[in-house]
Amino acid sequence: KGFGPLDAPVSGGDRGAREGTLTIMVGGAQEDYDFAAPLFAAMGKTIVLQGGPGTGQLCKLANQIGIASGMIAMSEALAFAHATGLNLETTLRSISGGGASSWALLNLAPRVLKGDFAPGFYVKHFVKDIGLSLDVCKEQGIRLPGLELAAKLYGEVVAAGEGDAGTQALARRYFQISG
């Protein structure tokens, strides 16, 4: 039996890769997915066949679009707290337990407060994904203003020489521009 192509981008960063907890978004034929399922199970915990070839990549772009908005929200909340003189640690504890809670607040904001901008996912790779997402939007006639804003803001992060930093470096940019 032949084995057909699968696209299987992942989410979960370096930590998910080390711990075998990646989310794997698969595109391809069901029989090819079934054949590869044991391999995927060794690497990830959330493994979903999205549909035919290419749908895994489209799902990954949707994931990156969601992350982009989440990173802006986290960065703006921290920059606002900082600019208004709030204690960042107590503010983070409060908003992480409420309706504003997100993966970025729970996982990346504590790193921002420690000045840790080491990459779990590089800004330069995130900018590439944002660009791919915008390309698909252009081809499909889709307008996503939040994604357009993320492209602009992350472009500023790269222009500041932080392409090799983690995506949480956006918060540092927000601290610089918020006063």
C-alpha cells in the first residue's frame, strides 16, 4: 500500500516538543492519517485530521492568527498596568484568574515580568506565519484588521533587532511605545 502526503504543522513550542504534548493539525487522506497516527501520538496529545491536503496548514494559520491577537491583548494589558503604576505581579495574578485569562497571560506574561524574552517561538518565524496568513487572506478576499495590526507591530519588533527573541518580545515593544 502506498503512503500519501500529509501536512502536519504543530503548536506547543519547544516545551510541547520536549514533553510530547504538541497539538498536531493534520491535512490529508484519512487512510494516510490512520497510518501515521502512532507517530503523531508519540509527539502530541491533541491530534486532529482537519480534512484534505493543505487543511492542516490552514488550521495552523488560524492558530497563529489567534495567537497574534492574544499577544496583542497580553502586551496591551501589561503596558497599561505598567504605565498607570500598577504592580505588574499582582495585576497579572488578578487578570489571569478572570475573563482576560489566556495562554499568553498564563505562560508568557510571567516570563515578560522576569525579563525573559528567550524564544519558545521566534518572532522571525511568527512574522513569516503572519505573512502567510495575510497572503491567504488576500487570495480569498478576507480582511482581518487585528492580523494587519499584528503584522505592523511585529514588524516593529523585527526592525528593533528582536527577530531572534520569543514572541513575548512584543510586550517589550508595548512598554516602549506606551510611555
